[in-house]
Amino acid sequence: MQSLILDGGDASTRRNLTTVSRSVVNSRKIVVVTGAGISCSCGIPDFRSSDGLYNLVKQQYPNVVMKGRDLFDASLFRDPTSTAIFYTFISKLKQSIDKVQPSETHKFLYTLEKHKRLLRSYTQNIDGLEGKVGLVSSSAGASNTSKGKGKVNPKVMRNVQLHGDIHAVRCMSCSAEFPCTSEHLSLFNGGTPPDCPECLKRCAARIARSARPLKVGSLRPAIVLYDEPHPLGDVIGTIESIDLARRPDCLIVMGTSLKVHGLKKLVKEFARTIHTSAALSSNAKKGTGKVIFVNRTPPSAEWGSVFDYYVSGETDAWVMRVLKDWKSMRPQDWETQQTL
């Protein structure tokens, strides 16, 4: 793994950064994996600062001691107080996310898509900012009221949300999904979950024919907590298999600490496939078949043989550098776009 400092001023570093850009520009089937680092510049408040979201919630529940990580652990649903705190926190987080705009990195993902370079985007983020730039995400089916499983079309979905989407809610009883509305947020902010309209409809239908009413489920944010399975886990596994079989020629990993087991496995599988394909392909001379990690902090030693390049710096600055190089290396790509 070659380490490069993005704002390094020496000629050797600049040449190597251009080589990294060329590997992206020459690739045609790019997989991108992203984490929270790509949304830092958007202005989403952090959790732990004095004026952060967690302290705002603590002001509402002053007598409760709860660690930040506990807010994202599935065990919180065992206790009514921790459940109420979770709903309040998510309400404030969603309201903050609704006010921000996508970063340059999010826009870069859509640029890859427009130029038919993006094979797939996988993200750990729940903020849904990929959707704001035009990438169809795995929660796009939340506008229907049927059960969420099996409703995702891999051909249409361009962004896989590995940890769910804060802009959707899901019934804890029947699994129906809906867009998260201001009415939902108002109830969540008070620590109360909304009733599921699908359950209410079925219950009313049974009562109308004098049958015993069904239990009405509660809606919760459609995000994946620690120690709970992803409701679309099987679908995501199928999509990953499809993408591996298509032999991607570049992997870009940005803004993640690479600590989550499932994500580590996904990155290593794609990296292995890309390196194997590059070794067998005549296109390797174009500089494709590379695995690139862009982050403020370096990866641990276990990634030394996985990544070809580690670029130290902000993801926004790096994608702007790649775009500048791209326009210089292949101006015809941009001239074509302007005439459409």
C-alpha cells in the first residue's frame, strides 16, 4: 500500500496522485464504499460536542444516564425510557439532516453515475444524501405500504444503504415501510412511536366483519442498530454477488474507519476480485484494477495488502482533484455531456 498526503507539495506526491486519478478515470466499473467522513462537510451536527445532538437529548431527559453507543443498540427497545430517548434523538437528527445539502463527494458519486462509470455505491450512512444528488437508494420503495422485503430492484438501485435510511419508518410488527413525515417526527420528538397505518387498516377491516382485532404495530426509524439484522440483508447479499460477478475494475473506499465486521468483509471481497481480475486482464496496463482508500486517518496494518493506495486527506478535496485531472486527461468526456 502506497501512502500519499493529499496536500503534499513535492513533485513525487503530485505525480502519484495523478496516477491515482488516472486509475479512476480509466475504470469503467467502479464500486464505491463510503462512511460518515463523506458527510462531515455537510454541516450535520456531531453527537458528542457541548452543543451536539446527544446533549440536546440529555436536556430533555436529565435524570437518565445513557452512553452514546447505547442509542444505536437494538437492546434499547427492552426499556421504555431508552426507547423514548432513542425516538427523541432520531427526531432531532433527522431534522438536522433535512437542513443540509450533499457534499462534493456525494456529487462525485452522481458524476460517476452520469458518465456510466459507477457499478454501485455502498454506504454506511443513514442520512440519505446520495438520494439528494439523484442516486436511487435501497429505501426508494418506502413510498409503498407493503412489506419491504423483496421490493428492491437491483438493476434500478444505485446506492445500497448498509445501515438503513433515516428518511423512512418501518412497522415493528408487519414490516411495512413508509416515508418519515413531519407528523412522525413530532411524535418521535416526544418519545412516542406512531401507530402503523397498515396495521390500523387491517384491524379496521377485521372489526368491520366482526372478527377479533389484530395488534397494531408501532413505527420505528428504518435504520439498522447494533446487534440486529438488516431487513434487506438477503437482497443486499444478492446485489453484492451480482456486482462481484460483473468484475469491477476499481474500488474506492472513503470516509470510514473500517471497524464494522460486515463492511470489512465486503471491502476485502471486492478488493480480492478486482486484484484477481486485473492480474488476468490486458487492461491492467491502463492503471485499472486498483483499490483506493481516502480518509483523514490511516487504515490499520491488516489493510496493507488490501489497498493499493491510501490518500490522507478530506474526501471532498480528493474528488475535486480527481475531477480536475479527469477533465485534463479526457476532455471529450465533458464536451459530450455539455451537448446533451
